Amino acid sequence: MKHKKRNKRNLPMLIAASVIACSFFLVLVMIGFEWQKSIIDQFYL
């Protein structure tokens, strides 16, 4: 029973952590696409 109460308190923290993780992943994906574009440009040059 005590663990369930703790989980309910930590739920907003878990949601925030997941949102931060998703945004971080999206940023990494965007950086990856930009990196690929720069490499492709170098090959064409």
C-alpha cells in the first residue's frame, strides 16, 4: 500500500522525465539528419 502512494506522488516526475527524454530524442534525431545532410554535401562537393 505504501508503494502505491509513493508511485502516485512520483507520477508527475515520471511524466516530466518521459517528456524530457522524448524531446531530447527528437533533438538527437534532428542533429542526426543535419549531420547526414552535411556529410552528403561534402560527398557531392
